[in-house]
Amino acid sequence: MAIHFGTGRSWGGISQHEYRRMAQDSRHQLAYRVHFAALGWADFQGHASFGPGKLAALLGKEKQPLSDQSATNAVIRAKRLDLVSPRSGAACLVIPPHLFQKRKGAPVPCRIHQDR
């Protein structure tokens, strides 16, 4: 599968390792940390699946996880800023294909979005 964002649209790569690190850096605002987590853990279809409480744990501060409600609120803010797809939730963050594409990876359906 070739990466294609449209004719005449430039694009560049990212380090998913670095985005995972930034997602856990409490100096950044939570909505952007949600975006960083989505990019850092995205599979080749743009889905970043998290087990129960996992997103809240990685968005926490000083090894204290966020409450489930705070993690949900952070995802809602990220959706309002169009940083993640409206289909996103704490269990699976989705990056739309016009923002993110990945060439390789196994198509493992997340437990939330069975339609892919």
C-alpha cells in the first residue's frame, strides 16, 4: 500500500517512539497529549487501541493516572480541536487517513471498531 495524501500535497514522516514519549509528558496540554498518543500508537489503519485504564495511566502525572472521566474529557477536547476523529474514545483513538497513513502493519481489529 502506497502512502498518498492527494496530488500536490506534501507530507513527511514522524517518529512514533517520540510521539509516545510526548504523550506521557505532562508539560503538554491534555488534548494534545491525546493526539500524540493517537499518533504514537496508531496502527496502519490509524487506530490506537488501549486496554481499560491504559490511556488514563499514560496521560497521568507523576505516575498517578487520570480518572476515567478526566481521560474521557481529554479525548472530547481533542475531538473538538479535530486532533482525533469523532469516532475516538479512551479505548481507541482514531486518526483520519487525511492526517495519518502507515505503510505496514497487521490489520488487527480493535475491540471498539469492528468495521475495519
